[in-house]
Amino acid sequence: MAVYKKSYRPYQGELTPSWKRFLVIPRYAFEDLHRSRFLTIFYLASFLYPLIAALIIYIEHNVEALKLLNLGPAAQLIAIDAGFFMSFLGWQSMLALFLAAFIGPGQVSPDLANNALALYLARPFSRAEYVLGKASVLLVLMSLMTWVPGLLLFWLEGYLEGAGWAGEHARVASGLFFGSWAWIVVLTLLSLALSAWVKWRPAAGALVFGVFFVASAFGNAINTTQDTRWGHLLSMDTLIGSVWLQLFLGDYPASTGAAFFRLEAGRHLPFWSCWLMLAAWCMACLYMLARKIRGVQVVR
């Protein structure tokens, strides 16, 4: 606009508070994801297991339903205990892995491929706010798949079981919450870091599965050749499964873990080493993001 026309007027409207400006990133990201029919069907299908689990809990406490189905006492059916909720969390967490591999690589790689980071960071965004905005998409979607329905099932069981049950099994509720977040944070940072370094979306999505499965196989090879068990530190399912056992059952669990995250005999590792390795994974992913998320690029 030519200056001599003097028709320019500054923006006079209300300014968005600085603490929530990054929310514009997930707002448009959710709109783009909503256009994918496959993603919508997959996400709705992921709530089938919670509905089945809720139906099981209801039938366990409904005498008329038991008589109608010609079933015996409730105690002979599926036990609603820590193992029940761990199996629920294991199944939903595996679906969260597929979700992260599908939508995670598309969060950062398009911005890098089209040199759009300079446009983002020219706005009142810091690099941390940019990463938080991208990560919030995965954090919200995976939370709605894991700990949110898990705590609703816990509340339903506590309501039907009567006063006192929720207090006696408070460790299960804390395990659902913190165990879910341990998996969600690792998956989110891993998918964003791979998206930042691998600009081709299919390859980045395949690498998410590669870290989960190939690293586990590599850890097993180390254990076999070196006659040790510390190779399981490279196995993501062993790390998460060990953490869940500690959160749900304490330091001396009498269980093999959750579905898809079960631990075989001899695979148990000290819990402190599992937490430390998960923290190392997160720090490595943050370092990878810090190297790539920049306002300028140096091309040699």
C-alpha cells in the first residue's frame, strides 16, 4: 500500500492474550484432521473397547442381566481389578501408537518442506510455543483414547461397587492417569521429532513403528549375544510395561503386565532404570526438535 494515500489504519480490535496464542495451531490442525474420513472412522472405532468394558462392568453388577444371559455369579465372570484396567490401557495405547504414526508425521514435516517455519516464528510465537501447539493435537486425541475413558470406567465401577471401593483401589486410578501420560508424552515427542527430521510422511510414520518394533528386536539380540537383560532398555514395550506394573501393582507385582505390553519371565528391569531410559528418550527427541525448529535455515 502506498504511503502517500494515508489510508492505512492499525488494528483496533481486541488482542489475544499471549499465553493462548499458540492455540491457533491446533485449531486449524483439528480442522484438517476432521476432513480425513479414514481418521474419523478409525478414531470412532477406537472407542469400541471402552464401550465393551463399560458393558462388562454393568453386567457384573446387574443380577437381572446375569439371569437373562444364563450366567453364574458375578465373581465367575471377568474380574474387575488392576489387571482389567491394565488390559484396557494396553489395548488403547496400541491404538494410540497407530494414531501417532498416522497423524504425527504430518504435523511438522509440511512446514519444513515448504519453508513455513519462518512465517510461523515471525508471528508472536516462540519455538517452544510452536512445538507445544503441534504436540497438543496428539496430546488431546490420545488422552481421549486412554486415561479419560479409563477414569470414566473406574468411576463407573466405583459407583456400582459402592462406597469404599474407589478409595481401596486409588492406585488403579493413579496408574491409569500417570501410566497413560508416560506413554502419551513419549509417543508425542517421538512422532514430532521424526516428523522434523524425515520430511516424507510415509517414511516418518514407518519410523515410529520401527522404533517400537525394531528397537525391541535389537534389544533382544543384545540380550542373546551378551547374555544380559539390559538390552530390554531399548524395548519400548518393556519400558512402558514395567512402568505400568509399578504404577498399578507396586514394587513387587504378581502379574505379567498389560495386553501388548506383557513381560516375560526374566525381562523385568529395575523400575528406576525404566524411568531413566524413558526420560532419556524424551530428552533425545527434544534435542532433535531443537535442532530443526528454527526460524532460518542455512543451506550449504
